[in-house]
Amino acid sequence: MRVSVIVSTYNSPAWLEKVLIGYMCQSTQDFEMIIADDGSREETARLISDMQQRAAFPIKHVWQRDDGFRKCRILNKAILHATTPYIVFTDGDCIPRTDFVATHVNRAEPGFYLSGSYFKLPMSTSTAISEDDIKSGRCFDKRWLYAHGLPRSRKTMKISASPFWAPVLNKITPTRCNLKGSNASAWRADIMRVNGFDERMPWGGEDREFGVRLINAGIKPRHVRYDAICIHLDHARGYVDPERVKANKALRQLNEKNRVTQTQHGISQLVDSGYLAQL
């Protein structure tokens, strides 16, 4: 099954380059990529143009002007650009293991969305990762990570579980299967059914709220926490606003309580504004 991979980004070309190299190393190349760019400067556009020439899969660059944190809006635009029935969501700071796309494809099933996680790296380790480290897979080896600044932790199970143990751990993990925009996938028809992401929401749980509406619409969550693996590169978070995070949480809880399935502030706004005519 051919899928669409939507990668969000904002002014992080060095990290995005590493991520795109990770997708060039995927065991399957039968996917299209849509880069959802929330207003990055020209350096990112130049990088994407170069990668479009190098990649075996098509890359679309969907850009909007920088007007503050509008990730939900650019994701909705990217969804409209998708031409396949199934969409994988991730971020431009998450390098995928070689089987990342194949895992989402193989685990996809009607009536479900998939949600994974990421393994967070410190800045020193993030900076140390080279193109060759990605191509060889060394950056997913906990011994290599320890040697390059990663503090020792039992959490490495998230990147080191064997093919035998990964499905077992997915079933027994006590972690709730909330949708995580850095590592998730869903059927395009289900996404359209709930009207995509709520564009009123700034950073802080906007992906989880989207997952709540999918669940309310009858779509069941399923973990790929231990088999759809990506590593998260470190970065500053100047966009975090505790008050807005609190407001997002209140909206998500309200929608969960009232079994809301659709937002009135989603993809339909783009359709009504004539965005489809521009595609």
C-alpha cells in the first residue's frame, strides 16, 4: 500500500536534512512525502529543492507565511495535498529507523489509528549524528548513543526491543495510546471525517485533541510504540506558552466529555476559502 508521509517543519534545516536522509534509507520507498512548512526561511526551501533531486520518492513542499505557531493549519493544508488513502504524521526533528514507514503500513487496519513515540536525544548526541551514522543505522544503537553523550537509562527499550518483544511490549505498556503527531498514522477518510486538526490550537496537545475526536468517531487507538521507531533531535522550545497549553487541555477534555467528533475550525475552512483551487 502506498502512503503519504507528512513531515512538519519550521526553520530547522540542519535537523530536517537528517530526517530526510532517514527517509531515503527506508526499506520501502513506495510513499510520497509532503513537508508541512509553517513559514521557514529560504534556507529550508533550498534544502528541500536539493533533496527533491536526491530522493527516490516525490517530495512536495507546502509552505505558508510565518504568522506565529500555525502547525495545525499547515498540517491541514498538507492533508489536502495527500494523494493516498493512508497518512503517516511525523516531525522534522525525528529521524526514522529504516523500517518506520513499513511498520506503519504493515500495522494499518481499517477502524484504527496508530500512535508511536520517539526516543529523545540530548543536544550533544543530536549534533554528533552524521549522514553516515543514519545510513548505517548506528544512531539507533544504544551503545553508539551512549558513546556520543546519551545518559544511560532503561528507556532505551523504546529503540532496542527485538521483533519478538516489540508487539508484546505494545500490548502490555501502561502508557495510554494518545495520538502523538511526531509518530502517528490514520486513514485519510477518517481524518476528513473529523475535519482534521483544530486550527485554533497553538502548541501543546493539539495532536492529542485530534486523536480524541478520532476515538469519539469510533476509530480505535493502537500502539506502535516499540516497533515504529524514531529518534528525536534536541531543540529549543521558545513557542511554549503555559496558558495556551492549559487552554488546549481544557478544550480537549471538553471534547472528550461531550463526545465531539468534528471541529468547526479544521480542513473545511480551507475548502470553503478556495484552497483546493490552488492545488
